[in-house]
Amino acid sequence: MEIRNLLHNRVTAGLIVMALLFGVNAKIASAQHGDKYGSAAVRVEVTKPVHRPMKREVQIPATLMADEVVDLYAKASGYVSIVNVDIGSRVKKGDILVELSIPEMADELRQAQAIHKAKQSRVSALKAKVAQAQQHVNMAKARQRRYEAQGELEAINLKRKEELFAGKAIPQQAIDEARSANAIAVAQVQIARADVSGAESELQAVRADVSVAESEALVAHANVAKVNTLMLYAGIRAPFDGVITVRSVDQGTFVRSAQEGTTVALLQIAKTDRIRVVVEISEMDVPFVRIGTSVSVDVKALGLDPIQATVTRSAASIKPNTRTMRAEIDLDNHDGIFTPGMYATATIVLESKSQAMMIPSKAIRMDNKQIVVMIAAGGQARSVPIAIGYDDGVWAEVLSGLQGEEAVITATSGSIADGAAVLAVSSDS
């Protein structure tokens, strides 16, 4: 019995010693791997920021459109006599596409030409009158000069006879005859001057008639030109090289001119040697899209490799209803590969950097509306505010806040806070 009690006491003492040794070892482990408060360290995965090229792209649905599209209307009303084209017809600039028959316009042209001819004849007749009136002026001036010379002679003769009469060398009759001759000469000079004035007034009047007649002739000529121009519109011509995409008229159809209110175009022509790829850029991406921005155009229907191009033009204005901006990319289409209306996908390079600091997107956290990452430093977790750029959901660009050698925490085995004890393990391992 005593032996049994002795064995029991020894076993109990051994258990107590083992318990004490286990507690000491636990405290030692806690001291080696715990935080300053003695709590257990949290296992975390870390990685260093990566420096590599970064390219941000966006894919946008696009539509292929003809470079120019024009609806062709009739300038004058008439019957369609000839239709030279159909849909799909390729035409050259200046080709006559549709011819109209306008009989009454031919009569109008003949009438305008006759009026113009009559006006020109009147101008010629009045110009002849101008020449005749000029001759009258010249003759009147010649008579005036003759009478003025004769008047000077009669005045000299009168003065001489008055001197003789004062010396009683001539009788009264002689002086009276001299005075009468001088008065007649003066009157003739006045009449001649009046004739010159009348002839000059007549010349001015005829010249004014000529100006009026010339103006009327110009109006008549303009009317002839107008009718001739309208006659030219009887043939509807191609404004540029292109292809007919719409035909809505047949031979014999009566068409009204656009001036008379017609709303249906006879033909539609498209210029397809160059294609406009039209895309709508979202408001957030507008600041990154400008003339010369790189674009890759993939026309699915053709099964070709994407075409490398650049933005040719942009509207430089956002549509208020869609909050997008229209941009266009020009593609050469002289070989006719592209068809207007085709669907395409445009991949636009918004940003491109040769070297950017990148971290996994899952490492980013929000702390009181501030973007932060947790880094492991000296066995502790530390919160670091950062600024990020492009984030595609997998990788995020770090603009500021990190030097590039930090151990950024990407995953943890439990929750951690700033200052918590951590055991860092590389995510690569």
C-alpha cells in the first residue's frame, strides 16, 4: 500500500514538472515570435513593387463610314429621260448620272437670248447717237468761235468809228451802222454759246441713255446665263469620284426641283476611297485621346490582322446626351477592302510608359477615405498612404508613397492593424 502511494506521488510530481517545462517553452516561443505585447505574430504574404512597361488601352465599338456622302436632287423640274447609273455603279467626277427633259426651258432660253439681242441693238443705236451728238457739240463750238472772232472784229471797228465820229470825220449814219453790226455780233456769240450748251446737254442725255441700255443688256445677258445654267442642271453630274449607294428614280419619272420643295433625293453617292472609322470616347477617357493617338482597328468581318492607325480628328466636344466625344480614324480604301457600315473594334492606347511601379491590386486598402497599403518592416505591419494611377483590377500603378523596395503585404492569415506583429513570407515562395 505504501509502495503504491509512493509511485502515485512520483507520477504526480513528474506531471507537474512537465507542465512547468511546457509553459516555459511556450513563453519562450511567444517572446521569439510575438509583438511587443506578447501576442502571436500573423503570417502574411509579401511582394516587392515591380518596375515594368505599362500600357493602358480601351476597346471601343466602331463603325466604318464613307469619307463623304451626298444626296443629289434636281435643280430644275422635268421628266427623267436617261438614267445612266444604278446602285453599285462607280463613277468619276463630272460624269452625267441622270438627264432631264425640260422643253419649256429651251423656249425660255430662246426668249432670253432674243431679249438680250434687242438690248444690245439698242445700246449700239444709242452709241451712234452719242457720236452724232458729239458732232453737234463740235459744230456748235466751232460756230461759237467764229462768232466770237467776228464780235471782236466788230468791237474794234466800232471803237475806231467812234473816234472818227468824235473828230467829225464820218457822218452819224456810219457810227449807227457800226454800233448795229457790233450788237448783232454780240447776239450771235450768245446764241452760239447757247447752242453749245444745248448740244452738250443732249450729249449727256444720250450718254445716260447708253448707260441705262447697257445695264438692261447686262441684265438680259445674266438672264441668258441663268437659263443656260439651269439647262446644265438638266444633266445631274457626279460631284466627286465615288459609288452610287441609293437610286430612287426611273426613266420617265417627273421630278420637281429642290426649290419647289421635293424631299426625295434622286441618287446618293458615297466617296469610298477613304473610310472614316467613327468611335465614341467616354468622358473619363477624353483627356487621353487627341490627334495622333495610336489606335488598332479590327474589322471582324474581314478576318484580317488589326490595322495600326492614329486618331485623325475629334469633335473636341462632349455630347450632353451620351457624355461621349466623337473621334475619327481615316483608313485608305483605294483597293475597296472596306465597306461603309461595317462594324469594327478600335483599341485605343490611352497611356504608355516605359517604366512604371506596379503592385498587385489586391494589396490596396481604404483607410478613412485614404488609399493605403500595408508593408512588413521589422516584424511589424505598417500602413503607408499611396497615390495610384491606372488600375486594371490585377495590377495597379503607384504614383507616389513607395520607394520600390518595400515588402508590400498582399495576403494575410488573419486580420492585421498598423503595428501588429507579422511573419512575412514571400508570395513567390
